[in-house]
Amino acid sequence: MNTKTNRILAIAILVFQIGCHSKTENSNVRKQKPESAEPLKKLGEWQEGYLDIHHINTGSGDATFFVLPDGTTMLFDAGSMDREGFEEKYAPLKATSPVPDDSKSTSEWLSAYIKNVTPAEHQDAIDYALISHFHSDHYGSLMDLGKEISFGKIIDRNSPDLNFPMDLRTFLKKDKIFQDYLSFVAEEKILVEALETGSKSQIHLLNHQNAYPNFCIRNIKSNGTLWTGIDNNTMEYFTAEDMTSFYKGGYNENPLSLALKISYGNFDYFTGGDNTGLQGFGLPDWFDVETPMAKVVGQVEVTTLNHHGNRDATNDFFVKTLNPKVVIQQLWCSDHPGQEVYQRLIHQDDKTIKRDIFSTNMHPETLVTYGPWFRDNYKSLQGHIVVRVAPNGDTFMVYILDEATMGIKDEHGPYQCN
């Protein structure tokens, strides 16, 4: 082979390698539709009487925005992740890329989305902003978002005391996001309070409450306190000492997460932050908070996956008891979901409702690891997921929105509510 031939071959190999490298680096970038494709249809505006639930995909954590039947608005979490910091600390795990892209911060993307879907008279305010627990992928964007859109009230798991399971102001004094949260609340003079477990009046319709008597939000859990299922009564499932003793002076935020059940007529929806449900393996009994929650929540039409579908959550009893028609997974990491969680979700028997599973942002490495049968059991792997419940809660639709254009990529339903 002569020198000229060798040079041509070397160049060809180099071009091939660069092409392969480019494909690898951009494996988490969504393919764009050709310019010639017709623009996607837009989701119709919210109308009085409808319940809209927007699971917003930023690629950086959980964020769910609600427009309630009378126009009252609620935000459940506003997460943000340090992708590079996470991958450096937890390699070889991979985090998802910012969505739609990194031209704006997560809080700016959230602000733009919320303003786009909020009723005109509520463009610059969110009535309730809830923080499920103090992990950045659940509240890291809240403070910056709050400077763009004002909050009527913030509800977290332990304000104003912030002393469960220990003095959080001291224990988290080096946690920049938590300290920013304290400064934000003080500077903006925002009303902040703890979730009142068992209550179905703390979070209520603010505009036309009497017009929708079949709508309510029941507070299921906060910290170690759970609703018993009777009136507003609660029980202490575990104490601060239980947790700090097990973690040898430390603690775990995940089992402390808030949980809500939203009901509208025959429609029921559950969301529970990063609540855990794993049993055994040397864990204390109280680590499984999903089982007692499931007993009082009962069957629902739609549930989000606790802890993004991670392996320490969504146990068998939880899945069988809630028995949802639609499952929504909010994720940002290559180990979401655990394969055993997925198997529990797709299992069918004579008591199981056939369910549809939707994901906001499945990592490509997860799909490679689990294979095509995993992908085939998801109705959607990428996009904002909007649940729109019809007036009186008899039916609902699920819409998948493209992150860049906000157009409808796919729709499912109508689903009948039991």
C-alpha cells in the first residue's frame, strides 16, 4: 500500500471516529423534526372547570404545575441539578441534558412554561408553591423562579421550625441551596408554613370554591406523620430519634417527603416526592412509608412514581393498591427506573388495571441497558406530560408536548374515571 493510499485511509478512519464520537456526545439530544414538517398542534388553553396537571420536563429535576378547576394555581417542586457535579461525584451514572437546551437556566424555562399555560389573570403569581423535601432536584430552582413569578404561599415539610429530625439550619449550614432558600423566604417576606398532614382544607380553591364541591386536596404525609384515613386524624409512623439513631446522627430526606392525593369527582391523583418503600436488607420497618400511605390513598387514576422510579420505592403493595391507569415517571438519571420497579408496573393479573406508562426524559443509556421490550412498554419516553381532567372528573386525557415548540406530539385517552 503506497503512502498516498495510507494517507487517504488514515483520513477516512479519522472522519469515522469523529462521527462516532459526535453521535455519542449528542446521544441525549432529541432529534428535531425536518423543517418541512407541519407544525404541531398546540394544547388548547385551560378553561374553567378543567383540572390541568403539567409534568414539566427540564431535564434537571421534578416540577409539576397545576391549574385547578377554578383557576387556582399550584406548583409541586421546582428542581434543578448540577449535571457536571453529579456525574463527577456519582460516575459512571449519567444525568440527562437540560431541556429544551442550556440556553436558559432551569428556572427561566420553568417560568416561560408556566406563564404560557397559566390563565391570563394569573400570569405573574402562583397561589401555592410546595416543596416535597429539601433535595436540589426538587427545589433547586424555586428561589430564582420566585423572583420571576410571585408565590402566594410556600408549603414545605417543616417550616417555620425546621427542626425535624434535627435543627436543619445548623445541620445544613453548608448546603448552599438550603441557605439560599432561607434567605429567599426572609428577603421576599413570603408566607411559609408546614404541610398539615390529614387536612383537606389547607390547600383549597381560592376563586370559586363553592362551585366545585367534588374537588379536594388531601394531605397524606409529611415527615414521619401520616394520615390515618379517618377524618383529619394522623399517626406518628416514625420519630426523629428513629431516623437519627439509624443514620448514626445523620438523616435521610427522602422518607420525609410530602405526599398529596388530589380528587375531582371520580378522578384521583397521587404524588409523593421521593418517599421510599423498600423492605428488608437491614432497613428499619419505617423505611417503607409507601405501604401505610397506600392503605389510606386507595385506588387512583394517575400516580407519579415515588423517587423517580428508583429501586428503593414503588413497592409491590403500593402498585397493587393504587392500581393506576396512568403512571408518570419524572426522571433525570441513567438509573431511573429500577428494573424491578418496571416489572411491577407492567405485571398484569385479573385484579390489575391495564396501565399506560409515560416518562418525561428517559436516559439513552437506560434504554441500551434494558433492551427493546422495556421501551415498548412505555407510551412515551420524552416530553412534557399534561393530564387534563374534564369538568366533574369523569374522564381525562394525557398529552405529550414537545419541549422546544410546546406542540402536541401525542395524545392518549379519553380515560374513564372509576
